Amino acid sequence: MIQNQLFSFFIYVLVGFLLGFIFDIFRALRKSIKNSTVATNIEDILFVIISFIIIAMVVQIVSIGELRFYILLGIILGILIYFLSVRK
């Protein structure tokens, strides 16, 4: 039981890492192509939708749709690991 939860936590850390990478792609595109405020808002909404779809799919596959507190912690930890290591 605890091994399953640790494996799930590791998967959610990877999801957070992936979301950080996707955020960097959007950020790089935003810096390379000057957009209007409307286009920037559309990009932000698109990022949120993509993030939601990824998280929803992984939660459904890994945790059979059960939302737990460690899912949020794993995703946040993965994002922090990405920002503190690879982002530079």
C-alpha cells in the first residue's frame, strides 16, 4: 500500500516537472514572438487547459480518479525541482 502511494507521488513529481517544462515552452514563445495582451491571455488560458488535461488524465490513470493531498504536493514539488534545476 505505501509503495503504491510512493510510486504515485513520484509520478506526480514527474507531472509537475513536465508542467514546468511546458510553462517554459510557453514563456520562450512569448519572449520570441511579441504578442498583444489578448494573445497573451489566450496563451495563458491554453496553458491552463493543457495542464488540467494532463493532470486529469494522470489522476485517472494512476489514482483511479481519487484526489489526494499528496497529489498536489507532488506536482508542486516537481515544478519547484524544475524551476530550481533545469530552468536556468
